[in-house]
Amino acid sequence: MMILLPLVAFAFAWSMGAHYTGACMGMPYATGSIRLRPALALMAAMTFVGALLFSHRVLVHVGHGIVGGGLGAGAATAVIGVAFLLTT
């Protein structure tokens, strides 16, 4: 289960990145306001900066505020897997 957890987490992160990139840059790209490569470069840079600067508080809140006790690898994989299925 420990091997599956990072794979499911990576798939979930990839899915969220693809979803929100489309939501943020879909309309500007469709109207011709921005070309494809600059849109992808901008979203990649902003996603990296956001993860670098703001993800720690989210991790602390989820890890200690919501989950509380220790969540085993199997339960964590199930939680992330369900979140992945609900957001894909």
C-alpha cells in the first residue's frame, strides 16, 4: 500500500492541475487573448509558486486539523483515491 499511495497522490495532483489550468486559461485561450505555450508556462509557474508558498498551511490543516490521529497508508490511499475520482 505504501507504493500505491505516492502514485495515487501524484495522479490526484496531476488531475487537479489539469482541471484548474483548463478552468483558468480555457477562456483566455479560446478567445485568442493568449497563445497555448504562454498560457501553459504561466500556469506552470503560478502552480509552482502557489505550491511552494502556500501548501504548508494546507498540509498542516489537513494533517492535524481534519484527520487528527494517524491515518494509515491504506486509509490515506482510499481518501486520496476517492478525492481523485470525485474531481476527475
